[in-house]
Amino acid sequence: METPRERWIGRDAGPVVRPYAVTRGRTRARGPAVDLVAILVATGRTPGDRVWLSREHRMLLQMCGRPSTPADLASKADLPFRVVQILLADLREYGLIEESDQDRQSERPDPRILMRVLDELRRL
Amino acid sequence: MNFAASDTVPPRDADDDIPLHTLKVLVAGGFGVGKTTLVGTVSEVHPLRTEETLTDASVGVDDLGGVERKTTTTVAMDFGRLTFSGGVRLYLFGTPGQERFWFMWDQIAYGAIGAIVLVDTRRLTTSFASIDFFEQRQIPFIVAANRFDGARPYSVEQIRDALDVDPEVPVMLCDARDRDMARGALVALVEHALQASKV
């Protein structure tokens, strides 16, 4: 599966392809940044004929078959957070993934959820 | 504000693997203060370090000019996770405390429960910038003084005085390597955030 140009030379050396080559040099996402803990899911639409998806795009899209967060996707895909955020913003723009409804569009988390977390943390 | 008792919340989904509610906690503090250790101690997943390669453009230091400046900076971002019932997931993010990385903080801090600011009593000043950051943005935070071998023991009051934080900000002693203490810091933060949300 892996092509030679993506092979790791050594653990410390990092990937041979620089991280932002994956985003074709972009360091910022199109549109608003995808929150690292947003819950994303594939819409099931098929990419249009004019949409070009990289290997990384396709990998992330496939992972979004199950609701996932960018943080988890980055760790699974072994890509930096910002790279994943940029690629996911592309997929969102193409209509291939969407944020699942979560009542966390406010700046502060829901106190009811915090209470549940507190209960469980104390029980751990 | 009324809080629903936790036992009245019906289990949303038997499959806890699917995230339904996600929460963020920041672990902040100066360099070498134990952020990585704390995230690793609390996290159920292996302590992950995501290397973030930042270009000058994204770091925003272009105004410094200079011909010999570095073109990229690599910064490690610690990332941990705790999964609770009902699809609730708590994510911990530890990123460098230097001011030039604050553009990362702003994004991560949005919607976060708050922050655990770790301090090393031998080098309190290294955590001042983090404290300022959260104070200015009115993001709930607690201060956890990480215990280092060979460091003179200070009381919570002494640390509070030295840091000059508001009286309602919890200050506690912590050992980032100790699971219970690290978790205690999380409990203190969530409690503090709940208090703050009532005001």
C-alpha cells in the first residue's frame, strides 16, 4: 500500500514527505477550522467528477464511516492535527462529511454533561 | 441553574465507541513542567505525541523579519483521552506554553471545560504566561503544583501568594505521575468550571 516516497527513514527523521506536502502547501483550512473534538461523519455522498481526493483524503473519509473526531483521526492516521484539520475542511466543503449534531455550538460545555463527567471521574 | 442528576440520564447508546458528546481540557504550563506526564497518567490511551510542524506563516513571527530565521518549527502536542458512558469523551491537550504558540491555544480553548495549569515551584515564572492567557479570556483554570524530587516543599498558600491568582481559583499540590492525584486535578477543574458556569 505504502509508496516508497512515504516511507519513514527512521523514527526520529519523520516522514520523507513533509507534512504540508499532504495539504499541497496549505497551512490554513478553507472556511472555519474544524474543531479538534467535533464529531464528524461521512454523508455517504459520492465525490463529484471534478473533486480530486488524495490518498490521505480518502483514508480520512473512510474513517469517517463511523463518527469520529479530528483528534482521534489524527492519532489513527499518524498525521499532525493541523494537517488533518485542513484535509477534513476540504472533505466538508465537498459535502462528503458533516458535523454530527451536538449541542456544543456554545462556548461553554453543557453543565449536565459536566455533572456526568464529574460523577464518573470520582468513581474511577 | 438546575442540573439533571446523572442517574436520570438514560444510556444513549450501548456502543460507547461512538462519540456523542466531546469535551476538551487543556494542560498548560511552562516547558518541562510535567504536561506530558500528566496527560499520559490520566489518559486511557497511550500517551500520544502528535508532532505539529508549523510554518513561519502559521506561527505568525513574520514581523520579526531577519534573514536567518527558521522556516519551520516542530512542536510536540500531547494528546490524551478518557471515555465515559453514554458516548462522552474527554480529550486532553497539552501544548507548549510559549506565547508564539498561542494561536493554537485559542482554537483548542474554544468550548473547552478549562485548563489545568501545571507549575514547577522552582520556576514559577515559566507558568505566568499560561495563567495570564486563561485569566484574560475568562477560561476556568486551576493551578496544580507538580512535585519534583529535590524541590523545596511549599504550601498551597505560599504558591497562591506567589502566583497572585484570584481567590476562587483552586490551587493544589499534585504529582503528575500519580493517577489519583492527576485525576484529582481533573475533578477540581470540572468542579471549578461548574461553579463558574453558575455565576
